Amino acid sequence: MSVNLQTPIDYLKGVGPNRATLLKKELGINTYQDLLNLFPNRYLDRTQYFKINKLVNSNAEIQIIGKITRFQDAGSGRAKRLVATFTDETGSIELVWFRGVKWIKDSLKLNTPYVIFGKTNVYSGKHSMPHPDIELLTEHENGLRSALQAIYPSTEKLSNRGITNRVLTKIMQQLFLETKGKFVETLPEKLRSEVKLISKSEALFNIHFPTTSELLSKAQFRLKFEELFYIQLQLILKNLIHKSKIKGFPFNQIGPNFNTFFKEHLPFELTNAQKRVIKEIRQDLGSNAQMNRLLQGDVGSGKTIVALMTMLMAIDNGFQACLMAPTAILSVQHYNGLSELCKPLNISIKLLTGSSKTSERKEIHSALESGELDILIGTHALLEDKVKFKNLGLAIIDEQHRFGVEQRSKLWRKNTVPPHILVMTATPIPRTLAMSVYGDLDISLIDELPAGRQPIKTVHRFDTNRLKVFNFIRQEIKKGRQVYVVYPLIQESENMDYKDLMDGYESIARDFPLPEFQISIVHGKMKPADKEFEMQRFIKGETQIMVATTVIEVGVNVPNASVMIIESAERFGLSQLHQLRGRVGRGSEQSYCILMTSHKLSEGSKTRLNTMVKTNDGFEIAEVDLKLRGPGDIMGTQQSGILNLRIADVVKDGDILQHARHYAKQILTKDPRLTLEENKEILETYRQMSKYKNIWNYIS
């Protein structure tokens, strides 16, 4: 009879209730399955044994065969420790324990052969080994031994309570003895032979007890592929189910608003990328399924015009549309831009934010419910219960990673049939991450800039070059251009940041005096109305220099601004630097981004600055950012849950991920319900995953 892997860990020989409680609390191990999926962090070569007289002072972990000849207690109070003399035929060393002293003294025998393992220290010419892994030589020789010994994730609490790596290894050996190392195969034979994967049982044995590096590598590849395959399968299935179950409004006609705008009022020729994306969206809207599409495009690539043309399709089919942005500044900017574009059309468009007056709100609410209002733009204010549409057919969400899942689902509930959803982001998401986090959305990409735009020139300058930088600013202002100077804003050091900003403002005001120069200043401590007043002065060209904190990171569009100076650039993340740089280069003139730093830079800072100088490609920047920061940081906590992988790593295993998605797609295209005999293992595994959420707890 095969052992049920859902058996609670308490029942495994050698665990018991106390250890089980600790394993559950510290490592989340509740069942045999969880233990099996506790994959090692690293491996050590355990084929070599050292003689005591051959020990050298190094940081390497070593193992020695010998006997304990005596124990003694040393020190007192907090410095109390247990010291044992450990000898082989060539000499002796000291073993030292600072914790768990009584338990260790009771469990070890004198003059009995042991194998010890750990790092040695040297004190006044004598070697000692603190808290060694220690096991009887007979057990060491009889155990499921491998040349490469697995080192498992652990915590201080586990070590203090005697659950060392050796204990974890013994428990793992016991699991393999009880299961006879036979595990249910989760991938079909056909797929395994195509991808050259070893069996599930072989992979699990060799991940825990590898005999060679080659077998270890095959085991890792098999388990990483499987993990990523099932995530992709789940995401692609979610998308297929979504399309078959969630009906959307079919937008059957391309009507007068869209056609008139396209033929007569387009402010510029669409790029091929924009045309391709509009075509993809039209196909979605014409099908009977609800659209669920992510639109990625770098800063300034022309997502807004695509958004408007999608809204015009909704209006032409008798529906309303809304656009939700994360900040008031961004929603005001969307409103101004779209109102301007809609002027020649007979379309009603309104703005709703937290600071909208009560009288305005009432007007908007009534126009929405009667259907007089075609487009509503706003912030989280759109989610309020009072905001009721007559027939919302399309919801566009800008910079969606700033909204939680709960907030987005509120938009869905604004209608009996959920509206079509278009999610837009100017934060380029690396392919591997997009496949994992947004794998259930269809993805469109605007990957070319509108004609006439010149790439922004980016340079790195040290604070000592400030006078030259100021001279350059003067020349640009003489040409009639405008300049941003941005200072970091980090919550913990707000007062220090505020002081930096004010010092910077004063030094700029000295170098660029009134009345010849006008300067705007914007920061988080200002009232919204004052902030808006200063922004407007800059937008209208009444001031030439805008000194600001990162409040301008998203959303200010001033085509006449040609220089972005980022102070203390080493304190910004890559995606933030890229977003800030995107505030310039919006007109046809050559634009510049100057990264100012001190001479003292960490390696990470140097990499970020060099990347910015080298490329304007947001996707290339996002890939570097992903390598530097890891997926959790990039996606933020709301969405990093999907990336709690057990063995794969979306950064390092991008190739395996693409491979896995390709095969998952291929299988589901041919057999969407997984009913074919050749896919029975996949269907069964998928069912088990749905039944026991803890098997692959990383699937969101």
C-alpha cells in the first residue's frame, strides 16, 4: 500500500508531537508532502574525511571520525558552555556547545566512534568546532548516504531545540524508507520524453540524496519544469475558463465616433505597434467573451490614444466607459488630454476625484445613471457605492499594480454583466514575470515610440560637476525649454529629505535669480491646492524650473520640458529612475536626463546608473531590475504571493519558464478539458492541487 502524502507529519517515525509543532511553526511542514517539498538550499561534498593533525585555518566545513574522551562545563552565567575533547589517532580538538547543553550531554556517549561535521575555529593555536553536526559512525555508514549532502532551510529556533540539519536529513531518510521512494508520476510519458525529464521518483530521490552532480542537475531541472508547468497550466486554464464562462458585451459595430476620430481627428499617424494593439483589442471586443487584457507600453509610447479609441468603440455600441488612475494628478492629466482629443466629437466626459465638490458629484452621479455621461475618469473615487453607471461596458485601469484585487473587483460589480477590462502599465514587466503574474491576462505590447520622438540622452555626473550642469540648464532655458530637478523622498527619512529639497531649492534660487528665472516647487507637505497651483504654473510655461520630490514620477506631461535632473540618483530604484526620465522627451526636441550622485557608490548603485546611461529600453531595464531586486520587490506584496516558488526561480529559470508555458499551451490547445488518455496524469495532479491547496501553495 502506498503511503498517503497528506498524512500529518506527527505520524512519521522520529518526529512526534513536539518536533511536529516546531516543524509546522518554523517551516510550514504539516504533512509528508510538505516535508518532501522541503528542497535543500545547497549541498556539501561529504566524501572527504580529515585527520586532526592536517587541519588548516580555513572557513570550509569539514568532517572527522573520532571519539569523545571527556566533557567539562566552562564559564558561568550567559557565557556558560559545554566543552568536549574529541580525538582521533593523530590528535585532539575541542567541541563547544553554547545552547542545549543538558540535552547534548545526555545524548552523547564517551569513547564511541562518531563522525563530526562543521567549521573549525582556531584559539591560541588550538582548533575547536562550535555546535558540530554529530552522528554515530555506525548510523553514518548505514544511512541513505550520498556524496553530496543536502543542507536544508532552517531557523535559529530549530537549531536551539536540537532539530539540526542532521536531524532533518534523518527524518527525510525515514520518509523515503516508509514510502519506499515511490511517488505518483505527475507528468505524462510523452511530455517527459519530449523534454528529456527523469521520472518523479528519481527526481525526488536525487534532489535529497544525490550521488553525482549530474543526477542532481537532472533532478533540479525536472522539478523546476514541473513547478512552472503547473503554474502556467493553471493561469492558461483560468484564461480559457474566463473566456468560456464570463460573457462580455459583444461590441459588434465600429461606429461613427471611432471612424470620425480615426479619419479626421487623429493628432498623429499611429505607429505599427499601436495599430496592432487596437486590432487585438477589436478582436477581443467582437467575441462574446469578456476582454481581460494587459497593455504594456513604455513611458510616452502612446497608450492614451489606444485607450481613447477603445472607449470610442464602447460608446459606438451604446455603452459607457471609465478610466481609473492611482493618483489625482494622473487622473487630472488623463482628463485634460482626453477632453482635448474629444472636443471635435459630441462626447460627454467628466472627472471624479476625492476633492470633487459635492455639487459636481451629484451632477456626475445623476448623468451616469441616466446614461448622459459617456466617459468618467477618476481615482479610487470611482469605486464608491454611490457611483452607479447606466451601462458600463469598458473599464480601463492605469498602473494597475497600485490597486488591490478587491478594489478591481468592485469595478466589475458596477454592472450585471462585468465590463471589458483593459489594464495599462508604463512599468515594463520582464517577460518571465509577466508570464507568471499576469499569465491569465492576454498581453499587448506597444514597443515603438511615436514618430519624431528622439531618444533621451542620459549622463551620470558627480556633485563636483554641479557648476557645469547649471551652465547647461541656462543654455536650455535660453532656448525656451523647461527643467525638472527631482529629489528623493523616502518615508523613513522624510525630514532629512525635506531639508535636502529646501537646501537644493535655495541653491538653485541663488544661481537662477528672479526676475530672470521663475521656479516652481512641489513636495508632499504642501496642500493639494497649492501643489496643483505650482504644477499649473509649470505646465503653462510661467516657470522654467520645477523643483520637486517624486510626486511627479507618474503623470506630468509637459512636452516643452527637455531636462530631467535627478539628485542623489543612487537612492532611487531602476524603475523609478526610468519613470522619472520618461517625464521629458515628450516633444520633438532633444531631451536630457542627468543623474547626479556623490562619489561614494555601492556596486548595486553603479549597475543601476550604468544601465540608465546605456539604454532607454524599458524592458531591458526591467530585466536588470528583476535580477537586482528579485520578483517579490518588483511586484509589491499584493502580487508577489504567486511567486513563492519552492524550487524554481523566475529570474534564473526564465528559459525553463518559457519552455513550460509553451508545453502547457500546446497541451491545452489540443485538449482544453484534459480528457485525453495521454493527459490523465496532468488532470489527476491538477485535481489534487485544487483539492489540497497546500501541495502547491504558491499558486494564487
